[in-house]
Amino acid sequence: MSRSRICSESLCRRVRLALAIPTLILAMAAQPSPSQTLWNAVGPAGGDARAFAAVPGHPDHLYLGTLSSWLYESRDGGASWHRLARIGTSDGLILDNIVVDAADPATLYVAGWHDSDGGLWFSHDAGKTWTESPGLHGQSIRAFAQAPSDPRTLFAGTLAGVFRSTDAGGSWALISPPGSTEIHEVESLAVDPTDPNILYAGTWHLPWKTEDGGEHWHNIKKGIIEDSDVFSIIIDPVKPSTVFLSACSGIYKSDSAGELFRKIEGIPSTARRTRVLMQDPENREIVYAGTTEGLYKTKDGGKTFQRMTGEDVIVNDVYVDPGDSNRVLLATDRGGVLASSDAGETFTQSNQGISGRKVEALLVDRANPARLIAGVVNDKQYGGVFISTNGGAQWRQTGEGLDGRDVFALAQTADGTVLAGTNHGIFALSPDGPDGNPIWQPKNTIANTIVRIASETHYNKRVNIEKEVQAPVIQLESRVNALDASGDVWLASTAYGLLTSKDQGASWQGGPVMGAGEYLSVTSHGTTMAAARVDGVVLSTDSGSTWMPMQIPTMLTRIHRVAFSADGTLWLGAREGVYFTHDLGKSWLWIERMPFRDVDDLYYDPGLDKVLVSSRESDQVYSIAPRTLDWKWSQPGYRINLIRAAGNKLVAASMFDGVLVEP
């Protein structure tokens, strides 16, 4: 550990030139290397699930792909999961296609994509080690298939077209016409069960078919609405002339091997997208359709369909247990894995071991460090706030009253009440809901008083009198970016402006400050308050009654966070790094030689007496001792939204992997 060098803005260049080389050598030589051990991802359980694969002959042995580069494994039919491997080097790889080799179940293929990039990875030891296929490096793979009659023949559908390997992935060749303006952006593939040369390819613009291994292709769009994105194609394994196809315009069926399709009426309408089709392996008349508005099911080969879930369920994949077709699993957005034991009549969450939520807010109870409160976004009825009372081992969703709102900020009042800042207002957690469970109560009344000049006659003279008048009461509907309720006066940053409350949230006063409403961060130290927006900081010394602009370093281009430490020092996290001022902005000091500069979150923990710093662009975090300016770093191994302290351990909110706990 080493004391970091600091320099004021006015002296920065002169001090850097005089001292940078020797100080850099001392600082970095004495600084310990960060731990390379991944922090523990502890939930809350759930998130976005993308794709299933099962080991042939072992229907309880499943794999699950996510949109965070993680591959999960289950040995009990999806009742519980564990992280098997992180695929590739990117955090945001979307794993939409997993294939277990039909000839060797220890061989796995996982295709991933992220925008226009991606690739194929394979393992020959059931997922312990992985190798990227060089022939598909950089290819955004949206579809992947193995020929049922020849396991050594593989196909990959990419943004560039269709690739084939005839040596189990050892080498690849483009079999669609190079530079084709039609057969590209391939979203789905299906291989004839008896002939590996017969291949169907669904693109972002209608389906295509080859019967000679790619030598010739022809469009099979007859009966399909023009400009249909083709998401899924399935072929009846016993009667290959029967082909089902799903598109943005609905579901289609062909009894002529794709030469003519007819649209199945009643599901789903053109406003829905059918992302996946899955045929029941025991009863081929039963087909499941996973759509962006729920799961549908036909029992009569497509003549009629019935919706089996609510319309708010977004289905990415369907798995039907070949040994027990009553067992159905769904991979969904937000809800993770949903499981049914009655052929889709009812579903329950089956996410034990899956940690894939986007946590934007994290609070550690100051009276009980084992009590963690996490606020998530993008999860609607599956999200809101989750609470753990044992350091993340178990979580309980506490969303009643939030009505599916995203949670961007959490704060704790002096009496221990938890506040949530959402995309639509502020809420306080009450332990006494009508059914005995905790419930979130709105705290959104804005009741401003304004000063108006009134003209009155006094002693035969007209004089102007200032009068305080109650403005019309309104309800806060804006997004809340930050909260500080540690003092007697609460402070909130909203899209509407800066708000303060002197009556525990019963009413708020305030609005735009310095002509701006979108402040990102707030902090309080007694009656002194500060709030930061992207390009400036404002200061109040009277608990938010009045605000004034604060002088900030001229080189700052984007400010993200402000925080007071115990002695009243104001800390600032920005694109250029960490700054602090002892005199409320009259002079600033800059901490140099940190692991990263682009600071997204900065937080002072009074228990540790440390300033905790993180960046969304880095998997490292560091803490600064305010008095000595000593600092140390850790490496959770994940991209971090923010970091907090829970007793003698650090905890973090990750970008894609839920809450992380320092091992």
C-alpha cells in the first residue's frame, strides 16, 4: 500500500513534471496486485435466459445460455443451476445457441454474438475448458445446428451468411453465395433429419432452402407475408415434409417440405414475434410457440392454439423433456427459467443458482450488514426490490406497491426506513402492508410555496408586499436518480429537479436548479448539500433552501458522482478520475495513478472510513482512505455498477450478474 500523489489544478502540470517519474515508481512498486479470484455472484435469482440444450439420453442434464457470456448447467432437470463457464472474453456475449454433440456428449458447442461480433466456442471435456473456433472468429452467429444424420456436419448462420463444417468444427466454409444480398443475416437453421445436404435457412427477409449442401439455393416464400423475419424453423423428425416456421408475421406450416406455407390463424397476430417453436417429442401434434407475448400451444398440429402464460412473458426458448413431456421449461426475458410439470398449464420460477439481474441500486442496512437491499431494472413484475437478510444467501422479492417500476436509487433514513427512487417517483417501504407483508408507499407530493408581490394600500399609499403563496400541489412522476436521507432533511435528484423534504417525505419542495433538472448525484453533510449534473455541481449551505454554482476543475468533461466524507470533504467522481475539495470548491486536489480514470460511482462508507470507487468500463474497484490518501484495489472479475461495504466485506452491484460478494 502506498500514499498516492495528489496535485491541485493550478499546480498540476508543474508538480507532475517534477515528481511524476519517482512517484510513479514508488506508488506502483509498493501497490499490491489485485486478487484474481472472481467474487461470488449471489443473486437475486433470475435474469434473462436465452437458450437450452440437453445431453442426449440424459434429459435431466441441461445447459442454459444467457446474455452475459455465462453458460449454466443443471443436473436435476432445471430445478437448480450452477455457473459452468464464461464463454469468450466479453461480458455481454449473447449465448443463443448451444449444441451437445450427438456422437460425444462431452463435446459442447456454444455460439455467441454481440452486435456484429461473436464466434463459436467448443469444449471436449463437458465444459471444463474451452477453445474458440478460428474459422468463425468475429462472426455474429445467430443460428447453429448439427445434422441429425451426420454429427460431424455443423452449420452456422451469421450476419454474413451460412457456414458449414464437415469435420466437427475443425474448418468452416461459406456455402451461401458470397456477398449475397438475400442470404445473409441468418436468424434460424434447420437440417433435414435424414439428409445433411438439405438445409433450411431463415433470414431477416424470408426463408431459403438448399438440397445440395449449398451449391444451389431457392427461396421458399410462397404463402409467407413479404419481409418476414424468420426466427425459428422446425422439421418433423418422422415426416420431414412437415415444416413449421415462425416469423414476425406469425406462424406458418408447410406439408410440402417448404414449397408452400399456410399461415396458422389465431396465433400470434402480426403485432407479436414468435421467437421459437418446439415440437413435443412424444406427441408430434403438440407444438409450443414462444412469443414476445407469452407461450402458446397447439394440440392438433396447428389447427388451434391456446395461450398458456400471461402476455407479459417473453419466451426465448422452450424445452420439453423427452422422457416426460409434462415437464416443460421456458427461457424468458427478466423471469429467467420458468418450469411446468403439467404440460404448460402452470409455471413457477426455477432460478436457483442463476444470477443474471441488472442491479442499479444497492443498500447495506447500517444496523445489520447482513441485510442487503438490491434495486433492479428492466424486470417489471419480476423485479423491483429484493432483500436478503443473510448476506445474499437467499433473497425475497419485495415489490408490492412498486407496480413493476425500475429502481435506480436506494437510501436509508435515520430511523432505518428504506426509500426507493424509481423511474416514476419515490417510495418508502412500510413493514405493515394490508396482507401483513411489506409494501411500498408513494412519497411523491410536491407542495411548493412561492413568493409573489401583491400591491396593497396602507395609509393611503400603494405599497408592494411580498407574500408566500401555496403553489398547486403536484405528484412527482419523474425518474429519480439519487437519494440522500441520512439527515433531518431528505434530498432527492429527479428529472423534475432537486427536491428536499423536512417532514419525512410527506411533502417535497424544489424543482429545477440553475435551469437544470437532470442531476445525477446528491450528497448531504449536515445543512450542507451538493448535487452534480454532467457538467456542473451546485451547493447549498441551508439544507437545500437555496443553491449556488460551485467552482469545479476546468478539465472535467463529465461528472458522475459526489459524496461527502465524515470531515466535510467533498469527493467527486468523473471521467477524468477522482477529485476532492476541503473548502467547498475554492481549491481542488486530484488523485492520480489509479487503476482507471472513468469513474461512474463514488461512495463514502462511514464504517470503513473509505471512499469506494468503481467504473462500468472496468472489472476493478478501489478504496481510498480520506485522511492518508492510501488506496488499495480489488478485482471482482465483473463489470461493476457500484460498490458498497457490508461489515468487513465489500459487496457490489454488477452490470449483468446481480449482486457480488467479496470472497
